[in-house]
Amino acid sequence: MKVLVVNCGSSTIKYKLFDLLGGEKLRESASGLLDRVGAEMSTLTHRRDGDTFKLELKARDHREGLEAILKILTSGEYGVIRDLSEVYAVGHRVVHGGDSFFKSTLVTDKVLKVIKEWSEMAPLHNPANIAGIEAAMALMPDTPQVAVFDTAFHQTMPVEAYLYAIPYELYENYKIRRYGFHGTSHRYVAQKAAEVLGTDLSNLKMVTCHLGAGCSITAVKGGKSIDTSMGFTPLEGLVMATRSGDVDPSIIFFLVRRCNMTLDEVENLLNRESGLKGLSGISGDVRDLRRELDRGNKMAEIALKVFAYRVKKYIGAYTAAMGGLDAIIFTAGIGENDWRMREAICEGLEALGVEIDPEKNRAASREPRVVSRDSSKVKVLVIPTDEELAIALETISILSESSKR
């Protein structure tokens, strides 16, 4: 049996197909990314058995895109299955489930309706996630679909962590509160870190740092999220590629009144023109900033320093919130691949018991690993995230629970 994972962005479809080997053992058999959905021509990068194929095709929308992917997966030339009936279930990443969903769930018409109601809170993500679900339901009507929510892992936050200090009726009437995101990744790397350390997850106090184009940091105590940096939307928290992260809310009023900007323009500024891109005036990609830094570009240096400082500050805050710290986990594009950023973040955390090992930290590896000194009280780990694998495991778990009812 196979489990297909679909992760739809506004103009992309990322997918992985897993073989179910029994129990919770899965093996990836194919994966890929369809880029530029809705453009005149889309590009599909498809991987199978160590081979990579690049194809151009037309995908006017997510349904046509997913249809093309399913044809590739079942084709004689590129495929790994003979028929779609081999697909046991489809797991979908859904960014925002609000406080309506505390766990992953089978998709029904009612569930889909609720997901649509939360789209206003994640306008860049939920509509695309919904498009993927609807496409899969249309193309594979007899195959169970499971929604796995980024927000679900953070539903264990206590009230003092998720409430904002605004009139309480705004929470009651409009559900304005901290939700948090990247939950699937935070949960996955926390579980993996416990395995690497050989310690029961329930005994650990960890800070998980998901650092990519979007960034968030979570306090994980006893395997549960007790606080996280993203809030009502994915805009709050750390400095990101193009998002501002934490700013004084009065800046918005200033921009409207003094700079004559509309609210839509301010929203675009904070989401797409800020962060590393806005600070540096160069790019939101850390790799570009590293190249500019090597050329002596001062603004690239400042942007990277601000990024590292913000992460460091959150680690300190979450250590206090948990009453201690056993491990720091780095994951996602920057967290996994930029050893200089990890060093910059950990520098100054010696008082917490953090001793990073320069040699281990700079060694290239795709495997989960400890990069702190043996003497370090707080262990520092690099754990490659695999959200698709986590979604596949969640999908199997939900269907198993459903079959027992």
C-alpha cells in the first residue's frame, strides 16, 4: 500500500509517495515539486530511485497540476505504481485549523467548510491547501483524504501563552489569539531529537528552531508545545526572509498617517518586503547575504546579526518559560545548512549551559546529529525536518483510529 502526501502552495505542489512497510515504517518511493502552477508553462521536478526528471507541462490550476502528477506516478516511464487504487490514503498539509482542530482529521464536506472559514487567517496558504484537497477528492473520490494542521501541535499552549492582552471579547467573538505554525515540523524534530539523545520525550525541555524562508521557534516541554513565536498569523515572531516578525504595532499607524500608505500596502510591506530582504536591501535568501557579506557588504552583515539576535532572545525567553533547557534543535533550510548562523545564535548562551563544538557544527551531513561538545549541559542538535514523512505517519495514525471506531 502507498500513502501520498500533498503540500500545496499558492503556485506549487510538493508531493511524496511512501510505501507502507508495516507498523509505522515507511519508505519514500517517489517525490517531486511542480512549480509555477497557473503560469503559461509549469515545471515538474520528479525524483524516483535516485533519478531526477525535469518536465515541462501545462497546469492552469491545482487540479490540473495534481492530475499531471498522478499521471507521472502511474506512467510506465516515470512512475512507481500501476494504478491509483494502490494509494491507500492522501495526507494534506493544511496551515491553519485555528482552534477548531486539535489533531489531524479525515476530510469531510463539513471539515472542508471549516478549513475554508479559517482561510482569512492564512490567506497565502489555506486557499492553496484547500485547492489541493478538492483536486484530490475529485481525482481520487474513493481514497480517504486526511488534513494535517500546522496549528494542531500548538493547541497545548496554556492560556497565558496564547492570549493577547486586548479586550477578551475580541477572542470570544473573533478568535483573536496566538495559534502558531510549523507545528508538524516542530513535533517531528522534537521526537527525532529524543531518539538521538536516547531519552524519553516526556522528560525533555527543548527549544526547536525551524529556520527557513518562514521561521518559528517553539518551547517543547514534555513533548508538548507550551509557547511558540508565530501568533495569530505567520507574521509574528522571528525575522524571516521577507516577513518582519515582531514590530511595534504603532508602526502600522505611523505608516498609514505619515507615509500615506493604505492598509493593503502596509500588509504587503510587512509580509513581502521586510525581514532579511527589507533590512539588507538585497535579498531574503541567507545564501545571497553570505555572498554579499564575504564581499564586505555592511547591510548584509547587519541583517544576519539581527536574525541571529532575535532567535537567541527567544531561546532565552523560552528557557525561562520552561524552567530549564535540555536541548536546542535546528532544522529547515537555514537551521540545517548554515553552520555560521548556528554558531552566531549559540554564541553568548554559555550561561545557559550551551557549548557548541565548532568541528562537529561545521561538518556537512544530512543525518540527525549532536553538534555540541560532550561536556555541554544543553545539547545542540541538527535534525533535518521531513514534514511529508510526518504527514504520512499522521495520515496512517488517523485512519487506524478511524478503523477502530
